[in-house]
Amino acid sequence: MRACDGTIGARGAVHSTRTHPDCLIFETLLGLLAASVLLALLARRLQLPSAVALVLGGMALAFVPGLPEIELEPELALALFLLPLLQASAQRTDWTAFRTSLLPILLLAIGAVGFTAAAVALVLKPLAPDAPRLPR
């Protein structure tokens, strides 16, 4: 039997079938879902953004010994975690304040990209002189 709840033996003893990898992933994801709900409730009580509580809770869970490691495909992680966070943030955005701050936001975003690209180029040139460059 591949169930995650165990089977009942001849004398009523429960024989665990939780060693199956699918059960381990399922139980871990259920535990993470429960932790997410508790962290969201705690964030609401402490009047913090839920994303902050979830990130801090995830960082704390990373240090708990004995938790199984679960590898997710990057596309799955984007679909499961990033999109709901972005949607929740977009629903709480003050759009009038965003419109008034649009020019500084764009200048900082473009400036940060340009600064980072220039910094990488300046550091990469002496460290890796044989690195491929753009054609001239």
C-alpha cells in the first residue's frame, strides 16, 4: 500500500508506510503549509507584512536539524511562491503614491542596472582577461 497514513495489522498495530519518498514530500509540504499559515497569522497580529514573516520563518526553518531536503524545479518555485507574493503586494500597492514616485523609481532601477554592469565589467577585466567580450 502506498498510503501515507499506515496500515492496520493483525492485532490492530499500525504499520507505518511513511518511508515512501512521495509520503515524505507530501508530509513536508503539509508542514510547510501549516507553518506558513501560522506565520501569516503571527504577522497579522504583530502588524508586519506577511512576506517579512514568511522570509524570517523560512530562514529559521533552514537551521532546524533533521528536516528533509526538498529540491524544486526553478519554474515550479516561481509559480508557487513568487507569483502569489507579487499578486498580494500589487493588491496592497498605493497606486497614487506609486505614480508620483515613478520617475525616481525608474531612475534608481536603471541606474542600479547600469552601475552593476559597469562594476562587473571593471572587476572582471583584471580578474579574467581571457573572458569573452562583446564584438566591437
